Amino acid sequence: MRDKKVGRENVLWMDCEGQGRVKRMNRGGSVRALRRVCALLSAFVCAFILFAAIPVSAHSTIHKAESTDSLQFTLEIYGNANEDDTIDMRDVTYIKLVIFGKKPETKFCDANYDGRVSMLDVVQTKLIIVGKEGELTFVDSAGKIKTVRKPIKRVVTYNTNALETMRSIKVEKDRIVGVSIYAVQDKIFFPEFSDYPAISGWPTLDCEKILELNPEVVIIYGTFFESMYEDAEEKLGPAGITVIGFDFCRPTTEVEEIKKLGYIFDKRNEADEFINFYQGIIDTIKERVEDIPEDERPRVYFEAYEKYHSSGNVKGGYHDYIEMAGGHNIFSDIHGIEFPDVDAEKVIERDPEIIVKLPWAGGYDVDDVIELKSIRDEIMNRPELKEVSAVKKGKVYVISSEITGSASHVVSIAYMAKWFHPDLFEDLDPEAIHQEYLTRFQGLDYDLDEHGVFVYPPIIKGEGKLAGIPDRYYDTVVGQQ
């Protein structure tokens, strides 16, 4: 995450480029019964008229991302009746077959979320497909069912990862009425929000300030800070504000979250473009490492923030970064704890071939390498690690937290792949991926050749060129080898 205080289609390479709302029907005399029948008939007639009037091909896949091979998921939006990763005419067909008793009912058949499956769900799904739905119901990353009215005109985004992703899919700035205090303070990465109302959130979310801004939706974290989520729902829900929890920092859920954001803000094509970039890189890396036997993968000790504070085997955590890049997490046997404290003796015993350190240091507002270098030097000089393979061979790497949160974690996975398998990824240029992310999707005028410290030691790309730190350090880096 970018909040430090809170704790491809185009792949660039070096040499080339539940709770339900159930509608109740009153029971009465014959007049009311007749009215009820008439109403139902009217609904069916309207449904069929709308069904025929909306021109969507039965083979339409216009909103389906091109690259969805490595991270399969069910898009948890009501209307996704066949439970794949998109909503299209196949879902319309599936709902009709459910109505006719030819297919089993699935969770997301109830497109209008009224507690039953009917032709009204066919209409709702058709409206979702063409982006004309008045409401959208989905499951957020906290596993909670949410309904938003569309189009959303006023949103507060406390989660800076979400804000970054909203910028990636071109959500209009004037729809955002408030952001995290960390975004306001980050004048280099979020310059356009420096004068926005700042929402504080530690240890509790400033709900009073949010209420003053009168948003329709508030986006916070989904699986972090559960008490914050509960408190926000309790205080904002009665005012008619929908609280949504998304993370935008876990490879296992990133694509689905981007997809949902695209549906929520009517930016599906832009979301698919970003997904093609993101997942194209992930797929390419995974394809190259997937056949490497486990015993040939380098043993990796990942140290997060504090000394001997490692990464356990938690779905979506840094463990996944290591595995995706073709490494073996030496503490993968620790399940259910994302950042376990480990003994130095255990690290020595498991003898990592590579050490990756993640500190709260480096980033876009730093041009001096001294802090990341000193962090690496501290590890290299730990007496207890002097016989560890990674230290003896100098394979100790430091990576800034600035590129491990949000969708920019694709950059950190690229760096790890380069460190773990330099021969296999000789043509991979993590900095070029990073630059495209900043220029094409973040819209930032930021030159990585001149500014920013993200890894140490840097990767030598060629004569006078470095990846991870400014190029002006080239002579110094080469002289130290």
C-alpha cells in the first residue's frame, strides 16, 4: 500500500519494446389478485419489449479481457449467471434456461437482486451489458453484498490503491469529492489531489468529514482494518452512503477488483485495457517459470519492514509475489500469518539463496540511494548471516514499498523475476514496465531515468543505463562491482 503510515497486451522488454431484499406480495381479495396478475403480465410484456429492443449480439464478448488465463475467477456481480469472468449474452441465455427449468439456478442469476429469478433479471442483465443499468449489485472484497445507484457522481476514496486504479481506468476527477490525507500529502504521485478535502483514517475513519462531503459511495480497504469497515458502515450507512471495500494490492484478486471497478464507474473498456497490460506481464512471467521444478527454484527469505519479520503462506500476500516470480518462500510452511516473526536460527538453517528486504523507504520523492543502500549493508553485515548463501554471494536486494502495493506490484514481481532467474529474464526490463505504468495509466510526467529510488542494488541495463535508481549513479554502481 502507498499509505506509509498505515502500514500485455504490451509487455515492455529491454531490447524491444447474503442478505437479500425480497419483494413482498400482499394477499387479498379477487380485485387485488386480478391487479397482481395484470401487473405480472405487464412486467413480462415490458421485459420482452426491452429484450428485443436492446441490440446486443448473442456472441458479444466486447467487455471480455484478452488475457485471463492465469488468474481465473468468478466475477461476483449479480447478472453473471453462468459465473465466468464477464457479463454477456451467455448470461442472458443462462437466466432464461433457469426460468424454463433447463439449468440450475446460480447465486448471480438474480440480476436485479429481488430474491427471485424472473424475466426482470433478463432485462437487468441486458441493461448491465450495454451499461444502462440504474443499479448494480456485487460482492466487494470483504465478502459483503453491495448495491450502488448509477451513475455514481460523488465518491470519497480513502483507499489510495483504489484511487490509483481509478486513475488507471480514467474515472473522471470531478466525480471524486474527497481522498485520503496520504494522497493529499503525496504531491508527486497525486498532484491533482493536493487541494482536495483530506480524509484521515488512523486509527478510525473521519466519518464526520465524509458526511460533510455528501458522497454516494466511500471506498476503503476490503481485507485490512476490519474495525474501520464496520465503523464506517455503522456511521455512514444510515445516511444512505454505500461503503465498499476493495484492496487493489493482491495479485490473486487484482483483476477481479479492476473489473468490478470498471462496471461500477462505467469504465469497462478502460478497465479491460489496463487488465491486458497488467495480466499480460503476469502471464508472461508465470509462463516462463511454471515448468521450473520446485527443487530448482531459488530459496528466498523475504523480510518485511522489521528485522526477521517475514512473509508467511497467505493467499494474496508477498508469498504469492515470490512464487509468481519463480522463487520458493523458505517460510511457506507458516500458514495463515501474513507477517510472522521468525528466528535468525531458522533463516540460517533454511539457508536462503536470495534475500529480499521490504522497507518503508525509497520511492518517488527520493533521488538519493543512501537509505536503500544502508538497509542492504545492514543485512550484509549481520554477523549471524555471514554464512548464509545469499549473503556470501551478494544476492541481497532491497525493494521500496512504493512499488509493492496497488497494481504497481506488477513492477516488483518483474524485479523479483529478474533477480531470481537472470538468464531466463535477460530481456525483461522492469523499469520500462514501471515507466509505461506511470505514463500510460497514471498520466504522470515522471522520468525514471532521472528520479526515484525503488530497488538496490539496481539492474545494469546497458552502457550508462540503470533500472531502479537514476542513471546518474551508473559509474558509481559499476565501480563497486
